[in-house]
Amino acid sequence: MSGNLGGLANAAAALGVSVPGGDSNDANFTDVVNSRWIREQLLRTEFKYHVRSWRFGPEHLVRGTLYDYIGEKNVDRAVKKLNEILSSSRDVKSKVITIGAETKSPELSQLLVQQSGRLLEGFLQEKGRTRGGAKAIFAEARLADARKEMDEAEHAFSRFLVGNRNYLGSADPAVRLMGSRLENELRLRQQLVTTLAMNREQALLEEKNDVPILNVLDPGHLPIEKSRPSRSMLVLLVTLLAGTGAWLRFNLEWLKYKAIAAGGEATAPSNGEH
């Protein structure tokens, strides 16, 4: 797994998964991560993480859903806001899918991408079972019917043999014909059960092979470095703000002095006349 892991104030975490197989399948995996279904599942998930009330303040423990963290009034707005927090991309050459999240808590970012990966894997496994399992379910049902039909053929042949054990040597052609028909029917049912049992095992193997396998290359470690803004940018910004504040303070004092001086000059002639 690969991706940008960042953030102390604004944290970003990323999870990458390698998907062996065809291009058409893994190309759709990013659509799954970006789907409304995944987004709503994430919004309903409860997370436990630490967050700062302000940048240099102490951390405090928070436990709540992602919907609570986003704080929107309805699900539609929350999903739209989540689209700004959670991202996914796919490298065409390496087939690595990167899932990234950016929140105010490094822990929440990590938990968010990890949960996204689990939801993606669960979706793919369920989809594989739905597609490949249909054949296995049909084979199992047909095998059960064939076994029932074989049991009925065995009972019919057994009842016939009670009074016609040596039917092949019977002088009655009808008895020989009936015995041969019942025996052939039983053999046919036995062969059908054997064939369907093999088909059932093959369908079960295909069901497992149909499930895409996600190889997690990076589980989404806890972000350490800030995502944005960078520390140098913050220092520069603080310096500029401090310099601007000092400049404004100096100029305000100067303007105040000029205003007082101008007011004194304006009142001086009036004092002279008295």
C-alpha cells in the first residue's frame, strides 16, 4: 500500500491495495470507494480518536460517528463534505489503488482509510459470492433433486427384485423388459448424481476464484508529518501577521499623534483672541 500520510492539524492518511487480475475489474474499484454506499457506511461508522480543540491546544478523546465529526445537517450534505475528505486514485501501471483521507485528527484519518479498505474488500467478496455463488447454489439444488430421484429408482428396483430376483432368466418377456428398464434407470440416476457432484465441487472452486484478492501493501499508518499548511508556511504567515500588526500599531500611533497635533494648531488662534 502506498500514499501520502500527513497531518497534525490537518491530517492525511492513505491506504493502498494491489489488485491482481484484469484491468477492467480493478479500474472500477475506485468507483466503489467513491460510491454513495461506501460513503454512507463510513458516515454511520463510529470512531474513537484524539483531536485538538485548537492548533496548540491539548488533545482530548472523541468518540462518535463520522457524521458527527462532519457536522452537516443532512446526509446529502455530509456525503458531499466527505468527498472533500476522502479520496482514491489508481495507478494504471502498478494497479495500486491509493485511498487517502484528510481530517483534523491523524488518528481519524488513519481509521477512515482503514475502514474504507475493509468496506471495499467486503464489497468485492460479497459481489464475488453473488456472481460465482449462483452457479454453486444451482448445482447444489440440482444434486439434491438427482439424489432424491436416484433413491426413488433404487426403491422401485428393490421392490421389483422381491418377486423377480432372477428376472433375466424369466420365461416372461415382460418381466425381463421391466427388470432391464428399472436397472438401467437406476444406473442412469447413479451416473447423474456422480456428474452433478463433480459439477458442484467445480462450482465451489469457481466461486472462491471469482472473489478478487486485495493485497494490502500499506495498512495506513498513523500520520506524523503535517499535510498542510507546512510549518515553514505557518512561520512565515505568523511573521507576516506579526509584522503587519506592528506596522499598523506604529502607523496608528503616528496618525493619532498627527490628529492631536492638527487639533492643537486649529485651536491656537482662538485662544489668542481671548
